[in-house]
Amino acid sequence: MTQPDGPELPELRTVMRRLRAECPWKAAQTHRSLARYLLEETHETLEAIDELAETGDADHLREELGDLLLQVYFHAAIAEEAGAFDLDDVARGITEKLVRRNPHVFAAPGEEAPAAGDAAAVNDAWQEIKARERPRATLDEGIPPTLPALLYADKMLDRLERAGAPVTPDPDGDIGERLLALVAEAHAAGVDAEQALRDTVRRLTS
């Protein structure tokens, strides 16, 4: 049975608003000044996910997710003060997107939900809906160039494949070509190259 929402999320919102009003450091922050903390908390959350797979320590992941959630509330509080948007707008936007891009779960009134298929089919449908909603002017639009290189390469290979222009890297070429060939191999096998390398490097110190 689904449990009713507790008071914790509204309380966090109240705490964040009070900190913005009464804490000089919190009040001085901007979206740009907080960017580094969002990046740091994201990487710390990734570390906790790796540790969870190795040790089963869910408490560390819970803590890091809380720190990551704080960043969302912090940015929303700043935007609310500026009259741009608030936390409700953030939640509403992502809820509407989830409903819109998962028609196999949330069928329109009076319509039958399409068959979901497997996980790959669901992802393909998501990407098709996303492409219709936000047509791209360039192939790499929407892919941040600051992503880790393996992840960036994987996303570009996926975009090229979906555009009907798949790339076949030269496994005997220069080191860049060889790295790209490995990412392409992982992509074809459904393996996350970024995570696979992270796991291997972590094993060096275990």
C-alpha cells in the first residue's frame, strides 16, 4: 500500500526559506556560486552508489541523496525570491514530463496504453517523444560537452545511431579512435562504459 506523504519535504522547504532569510552565507549564494556544490554533491552521490554495490551501505547513499536534494531546494528558493519559479513549478514540470513521456503507463483519457515492450523499447519511445518536443538544431544540442569523456562519447554514438549515421571507430587507429572503439563496443553490448571503468579503477585499491 502506498504510504501518504509525510511532513519532511514541506519542512525542508520551510527550513531552506528561513536559512535564506537569516543565515548570511545562505543569503549570499546565487545559482552560479552554488554550481560547484551541485557538482561535488553529484560526485559524492556517485561514490555512495558504488559503495552501496560493494558493501550494501544504504545509509551513506541516503545521506548523499539528502545533500543532493538540498541543492534542488536551494536553487528553487533562490528562483522563488527572484519571481522566476518555485519548488512547486519544478515538481510540476518533471511530473508532467514523466507522464507525457511514459504513455505506456499514463495513457491519455479514453485511450489504450501502448505496449511497453522491453527496457530498450521504452527508452527508444522516450527518445522519440523527446525529439518531437524539443527538435535539435544540431546533432550534439543538449549534450553538455563537460560530461565525462566516456559518457559524452556514448551519448554522441547513440545520437548518431538514431540519426541513421552510425560510426565505426578504427580499433587500430590513434588512442582516441581506440578509446571510441571501446565505447562503441560497450554501447553495442548495453554496457555503461563510464561505470565499467569506474568499477575497474575502484578494484585497484580494494
